[in-house]
Amino acid sequence: MRQTLLIILLLLEFNGFSQNGEPQTKVDWNGYTQLRATSNFGGNSSIMVRRLKFWVKSTPQFSEHWSYKVQALFASWMQEQFFLQDVKINYKTGLFSFDMGQFVPQYSLQRFQRDVDIAAIERAAVINALIPNGTLGVRDVGIQINFHSSSNLLETHFGAFNGHGIKEYQFDNKVFMLTHKTSISIPVNKNRVQLGYSLMYRNTENLQIKKVFPDSVLYTGTDVRYNIFAMFTSRYFGMQAEYLNANFEGEQANGYYFLATTKIRKSEIVLSFEDYKNTYSETHYPHYRLGYNYLINRNKTKLFFDNYFQIKNGTIKNYYASIQLQMFFK
């Protein structure tokens, strides 16, 4: 906790410099917290800090071509440990940009929708498991080339990374990972349709990939993954779906989700259906989500009411109800 408080003070110091020093607008900071209570009404209940996230980043006044972002996270499940997430430097020239450092490789649609903007209280299980470093710290160290068309119709990314995530640094690294993602965004009247795909290739040795293989397994070999996604958004209604697949020299893990939302003034109704199959479980059942969000101040101050469950043989199983308050600091 002391480390977290130190980081908060440093972030505030950055902001003070930007207000009192010269120039004033080269550095910006912000953050938010998510406080959550969850219960299955059967003896299992918890109250947690789901996220306490802060970041410092450059503003457009910092440089015409260069920018940076540093982001940190605290959560109850981290046992009061402070976690440095992003340390990213970006160089932009024309329609191209280059990312360097520690960050999330471009892959999937929902993974690049911010936690605070996603209508569901959590990302789908298949996203958390089958993005390139889903159980390896999400982020990786490497470089990435990005292209955006002038009309934002086309977006594409190519990346090269260490390949073993950030939970454990390997000095004698025998792993590497290549990623690619492309999407097109098509305006239809005042609505928008987005379609895209992601690809990943990793050559690995003795890598523990939790939620995909049993915890006791250290995988050696090739890891080839792909993802397809689609999204429709309008003023009052949105829906999106993704399918992800990972192939480990014949062994496969895969899954999908479908998410639909409806907004009526400050109310948001959330419906989702998701399924994920790892390499070792013989049986599995889809999960359902029914949620209601109250947008007190859009996504800056927001209340989540969430119901998450499975249906087995016509009976609701593994039911969890959650309430969450989300609040920005600026």
C-alpha cells in the first residue's frame, strides 16, 4: 500500500508541475477506481477494490511526433502489491506510428475497449484466456508498427515481442512472438459497423499458460492463434461478437462471446452469452450475463448491477451477483 500511495503522490506532483511550471500542458494524469461487492448468496461473498488505476501521459504539446504513457494498477487480489502495467513510447509520422516498450499487443476487439467503457462488469472469459498474454500479465515488451487511414476506415498493426509476458522476466529468452491485427470501420448513416481479425505466432519453451493448460504443464512448441470480431454501434443500441482459437500443435482451446447493450437516457441494459473451452476440461457450460448500469455521469461515475451464471440441465448454477461503483478522479 505504501508503494501505491507513493505513486499517487508522484502523479499529483506531475500534475502540480504542469500547473505551476513551464510549459503547463506537456504532462497530464488521470485515474479511476472500481469498488465491488460480490455474492453467490450461498456463503461466498467478498468486497474488493477491483481496480485502482493511475496513468501519466504526454499531451499533444509535448512533441509533434513523440509521446509516452506510464500506467500503474492496484487491486485487492494483488495482496497490496503495486503493479506497473504500461511503459510505452510512441513515435508518429504521417499515417504511421511506432510503439516501443511494455504494453498490450494489438489483438481482439474487446481487449482494446477500456475497462471503464465496457458495458459488462468484466471482459469475457475467452478474452482473458486467449489473447496473446492473457494469463502472462496481458502485456509484453516489444515494438509495434501501426497504420491508420486518413478517414479511419482501415487500421492495421504488426508487432514483435519477447513472447513470455511480464510476470517473469527471462534473461536467457528462447521465446518470441509475432502479432497482427486489422480492422475496418464502416459508417452507415449515423451508425457504425466494425469488422476485423487478429493473428499471433509464438515459438515457446517451457512456458506455463494458465487457464489454457493445467497449471502443472510447461508447454514447448508453437502457439498459433487467430481471432475474428464484428461490432455494430448506434446511439441507443450496440452489439458485438468475437471468436478466438489457439492451436498448440494439434491441441486446441477456443471460445466466443456475444454482447448486446441498450441505452435509455442514463440507464444501460446488458445481455451477454459466452463460452470457453480449454485444452483439458472434458465438460463445460456457457455463461450468461444480465446487467443493469446507471450512468450517473456517463462512464466517469457509474453504477453496475451484474448477474452472472450458468444453466445446467435446466437449472441455474454458479450464480454470482455483483454491484460496482466506478469513479474517475478528474
